[in-house]
Amino acid sequence: MLETFMRSMLLALARGKLPNRLAKRYGLRLGAGRFVAGVTIREAIETVRELNRQGKLATLDYLGEFVGSAEEAAHTAGMCLSTLSAIAASDVRANLSLKLTSLGLDVEEALCLAHMRDILREAERHGLFVRIDMEDFSHCERTIRIYKTLRREFAHVGIAIQAYLYRSLEDVRDLETLGANLRLVKGAYKESAEVAFPRKADVDAQFLELIRMHLSSGCYTAVATHDPRIVDAAMAFIAETSIPGDRYEFQMLFGIGEELQQRLTEAGCKVRVYVPFGADWFGYFMRRLAERPANVWFVVKNLFRRRDAA
Ligand SMILES: Cc1cc2nc3c(=O)[nH]c(=O)nc-3n(C[C@H](O)[C@H](O)[C@H](O)COP(=O)(O)OP(=O)(O)OC[C@H]3O[C@@H](n4cnc5c(N)ncnc54)[C@H](O)[C@@H]3O)c2cc1C
């Protein structure tokens, strides 16, 4: 009960413009550095270098929330292009993840599509892959529509699909006809029971069903979770059905599930870490706290540590 309340509160804070603005002004405090690689591209590349040294791949995400104008969308698109150039110039093993709202999806769909085409052309030039994150349900239909348009033009673009949505089984079947490279996740936003399974057990069951279905389709599958039960079930299915190693990878978020990342890397699996960076870190940070309200104690402890130090 308390946990549900706390989760709703944290997800509401994630969407609040004022808390986001304040957080931006006061910098990466409250322990957000555990989940966010820094504010600049340089800091993000250093983090990727360290992950590469540990045998892991990365996907870089420039955090941009509440993009409400064409200028802000152009700024994010520019940062995505710079991130691709920085990955290529530093020769790290990474690709790019992005959110369509940060490229102006809520301003104008055609503008967002144009930015995506620029980004994909630049990625193609460097031989890099780009993944579209999935946001809340109100953006799902448009995100899939844009992805399908882009997938017909470019090979090196993928999308994330959320297991908690009832519609996802149909979406995955449909996307498989395009040979889609999918990142499968449980889903991180607060959605109503009209569109998403309210019970965790149902989400987990559909998650496993989607993983098995997409792995069997011959398309590339990124299993993105820190849940060891799901990882073990996916591994068992992969072994049983002899899915080749170049058809799948595991993905986890920076700062979470490090032991599991290590176990999979040592077992010879491809592990990719999602590395967010940028000044707009607050919404991302709140979604991570909401997934595990115990993390809030980590923030509180951090606050006191800062006060001791001051
Ligand atoms: C690489 C990657 C990309 C993602 N992209 C998207 C996306 O595009 N759209 C979207 O909606 N969601 C995305 N997510 C988030 C996802 O939907 C889940 O909210 C998140 O992964 C938590 O669910 P879980 O699968 O880890 O399972 P859970 O059952 O939530 O957690 C399993 C275990 O993992 C650990 N854990 C999970 N979360 C945390 C945390 N925040 N802090 C500390 N420990 C934790 C705990 O030990 C927990 O018991 C992404 C996740 C990953 C890993």
C-alpha cells in the first residue's frame, strides 16, 4: 500500500516541470550519479570506456524531457548527432538510444521524423545502431508508426516494446513482419488498468511470452531486465532452442544489477548497459526510484552524508 503510494508519487514527480527545473539548476545531487553517467558527452564516453574494459557494451542516452518547441527538439537532435560522432571518434563499443518526444514528437510528427532521418543517416555513416525507447502509453501508437516508416528506409534502427501493455503481443507479431530488432522491457510508466496489466505476475508472464516469441522469430532480441528469474528463463529457452549468440543480447541500466551483468559477461553473453547522461536527469532518476522504493533510503542516506561533509 505504502509502496504503491510512493511509486505513484515518484512517477508524478518525474513528470513535474518545476522539480525537473530545480534539479537541473542544482546539478547531479541526491545520489543520481549512481544511475546517470554525468552531464557531458565526455563524462558519458569515459563511463562507456570503463564498461568496455569490463567486457560490456553500452547504449548512450542523452536525457531530454519536456521538449515543447522546435528549438528544443533541434538542440536534442544536435546532441544525438554529437554523441554519434563522439562514439565513432573515441572508438568505444556503444550505440545510441533516444526518445521521440525529445526530438519533438509532441511538437509535430513530421519534425520528429525529419530529425530521426538525420540521426539515422549520421549513424549509418559511422556504422552505428539507434534504438527508439518506448515512452508512456499516450505516445505508443505514434512511436510505433514512426518506427515502421523508418524501418522501411533503414536497417540499423530498433525499438523498445513494453510487456505490461495488453497490445504488445499484437505489436510484436506485426513488427516481426518488418524484421524488427526489439528491446523487450517490462515497462516503466504509470498506466491504467485499461491499457496495462495491473498485476506484476501478469506482466512477467507476458514478458516471458514475448521474449520466447521474438527469439523464435529469427529477429534480433534485446532482453532488457534486472530480474534474474526472467534472465534464467530466457537463457534456458536459448539453450533449448539453440538460438545463435548473434541473435540476442541482455541489457541493463547503468548502476543496476551489476552482479547479474558480471555473471552474464563471464558466461560469454553479450551484455549492453544503458548509459544516460545530460542535465535533464531528474525524470529518469525518479522512474528508477519508483521501480524500487527502497532506493529512496539510498537517497536519504546520501543527503545526510552530504550534510556531514559540508
Ligand atoms: C536497458 C533497459 C532499457 C529500458 N528501456 C525502457 C523503455 O524504453 N521504456 C520503458 O518503459 N522502460 C524501459 N526500461 C525499464 C523497464 O521497463 C523496467 O521498468 C525496469 O527494467 C525494471 O524492471 P525489471 O525488468 O528490472 O524487473 P523488476 O521486477 O522491476 O526488478 C527485478 C529486480 O531488479 C532489481 N531492480 C529493478 N529496478 C531497480 C532499480 N530501479 N533500482 C535497483 N534495483 C532494481 C531489483 O533487484 C529487482 O528485484 C528499460 C530497462 C532496461 C534494463
